[in-house]
Amino acid sequence: MDLVQQHTWGWFIAIYLYLGGLGGATLALGILGELRFNKSKWFGIGTSLLGLAILSFGLIWLVLDLLNPLRFLLAFWVKGIAHSWIARGMVIIMGAYIFGLVYAVAAFFEWTTFKKWMGYAAMFCGFGVTTYTGLLLNANVGIPFWHTPALPVLFTVSAFSTGCAMIMWVLAGKNDHESEHFFHAVEGFDIFLISLELLIIFAYFDFARLGNAAVMKSAHLLLANPLFTIGFISLGLVAPLILEAYASMKENSKGLAAFASALVLIGGFLLRYLIVWAGVFQYPHGLAG
């Protein structure tokens, strides 16, 4: 079969996948900080609304990619949920909006028990959004490099790493004890996530080495692209890992950790753009959705 690099999905879908994962993770981590790390209700409200705002901005790019914005409404078609990850994703995203907003209202009025239940539901939906972004690509059986269980795991881990980076940015200017404690907890979690992401990337390319011609072609495209080797691997993963690990052992190092977080955010976008760009399918297979 002929090997054809896909050009149907590009920048717009990559931005949608990136902002979707970032928004879902920010929503989940922000509510976790309020519920389990004794952050103020304003922190929980602010970060949950920030996550939903990021998610909303991401949806704009999906609408633009569909060319005709009215086609966006087809994503809510009930029968399509059984066949399309875009449709399923819309259900998960709607859950994030509903529970996230209700949580924010409950937190504002300090309805403690109700707030917890809504917060946990919103966190679950936020996690679902981060996983869905990988499952959307994974559903394309004609592109073997995407159609692997490693991709949803990679995108989920990356999404929560970028979510940690966003939360660290929010906390960087705060000096109270609770903020310091949560900042270092998020920093430690991000160090773990970046390390895990590197291991998944290694396993991913080990899979590519044993894969078919289309998989090997995708891997070659990535390894030959400086945006992947230097931009994503070196500057988006290795450099932040070293900087955050160093910052975690030093006093008054929030500025360094915030800089590392900026690199993580850039690297998270590069990962999604380059994975989408490197998709190679075997003719006559096409894109699923």
C-alpha cells in the first residue's frame, strides 16, 4: 500500500487538542487544590473558571476547523455518540462545563457537601477531557502511529503536566503557607509526570521500531524534525525536568520553576502539533472521527 502523510488535520486540530487537555487538567487540579490542599474558595473558583475558559478557547479552533460552524452542532447528534469520538468528547466536555460551573457556584455560597460532590464530578470530567484528546486520534485505524494504546496515555500525562505548569503560574506570585505547600506539591507531581512522559516517548519509539512501514515513516518524520528533537524533547521535557528538580531543592526558586513551566506549556503544544503532523496512513484508509 502507498504511504501518505495526512494533511486533513493541521494547526487548528492541534490547538484544539492542546487547549482541551490543558483546560481539563487545569480544572481538575484547581479543584483538587481547594478540596484537598486547603486552598481558598476563590482559588477553586478561579482555577475552575480558568480551565473552562481555556477549554472554550480550544473549542473555537474546532469550530474553525469544521469550516461551517453549523457542522459543530452535529457533534451533539445522539446517534453519532456510538461511532464518533468527537461526539463522545462533546458529552464529556459538556459534563465538565455543567459540573465545573455548578461547583463554582456551590463554592461561592459555601455549600460544603454539595460543593465536594460537584467538585469530584468536575474533576472526573476534567480527567475525561484530557484522555479524550488522545482517544480522538487513537480512533483513526488507518494511521498506525496514532492507533496505539500509548497515545491516549501520552496525551493524558502531557495534559496534566501542562495543567501543573498552569497552576504553578497561578501560584507563583502568592507567598502564603498554603500556596507554598501546594506549589511544591504540584512541582513534585510535574517532575514525576515529565519523567513518565519521557519513558512513554521512549516506549513509543521502541514500538515504532518494531512496527510496519507507516509507523516507521511517522517516527522518521519526527526524529528528523528539529522541532521534535530540540523543541519538544530537549526544551519541552529535559530542560524543564532539570530546572524543576533543581528548583525543588532551593529556597525562593519560584521564578525558576515558573520559567520551567513556560517551557512545559510550549512543549505540550509542540507534542500535539507534531504528532498530528507526522500521521501517515496506508492508502486507501482515511481519517476517522
